[in-house]
Amino acid sequence: MQIKTAEFIVSNSDHKLCPEPTKAEIAFIGRSNVGKSSLINMLTNKKNLAKTSSAPGKTQLINHFEINGQWYLVDLPGYGYAITSKKNRALWGKMITNYITRRESLISIFVLIDSRISPQKIDLEFLNFLGENQIPFSIVFTKIDKQTPRITKKNIEEFIQALQKDWVELPQYFTSSAINKTGREEILSEIEHLITYFKPDEKE
Ligand code: GTP
Ligand code: MG
């Protein structure tokens, strides 16, 4: 897919205030600092479309971007940000759970996993939550420029093994580097494929 236009539309904390659900929507989520906003900028070829930061907890709201006037790309705040308060974590949980389970135009989620580290409980739990709610998703292993391909491969294999404990069918996965633009073509062509299934008239 060619990205011709990518435009910020709105940020909010309530799924009810999101744009009308008339366009296919794809969301990006993952642990705080995993590289969601950077991946969105890499995919859209826009340096500062989504705000990035080396400090975790940068994205706090549900952010809608309209791509090619055709579909919405959504940047979500990360989970597992340790410094945030209990109250904030509860608010995050409510906002994200409501958005993910009630947004009728959301067709799939890309869950970002840091390719540098061993499987994290919080990521596995989040994938189980998606499974329990029958939300379609794919995985993107991020920041692969940070280590050798051998270590990336080992970490991915460990993650897949951990998934096999709970999952019979394994999800599709991609690898990415926001620095080298690795994974851009693959992820965009998957999105192109996914959005063809969206029929606005068949809302539940
Ligand atoms: P929150 O909004 O806080 O949840 O974080 P996020 O997941 O949106 O992460 P963000 O895109 O802001 O990136 C976090 C940090 O990781 C920044 O310093 C980025 O420059 C860096 N980063 C993101 N992706 C990559 C990548 O592919 N390679 C490298 N080397 N650094 C990356
Ligand atoms: Mg972010």
C-alpha cells in the first residue's frame, strides 16, 4: 500500500468520542516504550505524526490518524508503565478495554513486542485478554536493529514457545525497525489486505 496522506484527526480518552465508525480501523498497542509511535511514523513516512519519547508513558490517549482518506490508524497508550499511579493504571485499563471491546470498526490490532528481551508476563497476559475477547491481532517484534539477527531469532522463538502454552493457533508475526524501516512493506501489505474486509453497513 502506498501512503499518500496521513493526518492526525483527534485524541481522546473515551471510545464514544472517537470518529464515526465508518472507516476500517487498525490499532497499535504494546508495552510503554516498545516503539508504537515510532512504528506509526515509520509506516506513514512522517517523522513527527505520532509523538515519541525515550521516556515511557508518552502516549496517554487514543489517537486517530486518517490514512489515504480511507482508514484509521490508531496509536494507543502503552501498558506496564511502572511509575504511573494505581489510579492511572485502572483508568488505562478501563479506557483500553472499552475501546478494544466496543469499537465496532476496529478490525485488527498490532501488538508490539520488544525483540530485545525474553517473554514478559504482561505481554502474554495482554494477548490472552485479546483471545478471551476474540479480538483479531498480529504481533510485531520491534527494535530489531538493536541486536544481532541471531539474538532476535532466539527471543522470537522463546516468545512463540511461551505462546504455545496457551494458544493452539499461533498469530501471524512481523519484525520491525523504525530506524531501518524494516517490516514496512510487510505490515502495510497486511493492513491493505485486512481493510478490504471492512463493511461499514454490517456494524453490530
Ligand atoms: P509510549 O507512548 O510511551 O507507550 O511509547 P511508544 O511505544 O509509543 O514508544 P516510542 O515510539 O515513543 O519509542 C520509545 C523509544 O524507543 C524512543 O526513544 C524511540 O526512538 C525508540 N525506538 C522506537 N522504535 C525503535 C526502533 O525500531 N529501533 C531503535 N533503535 N529505537 C527505537
Ligand atoms: Mg507512544
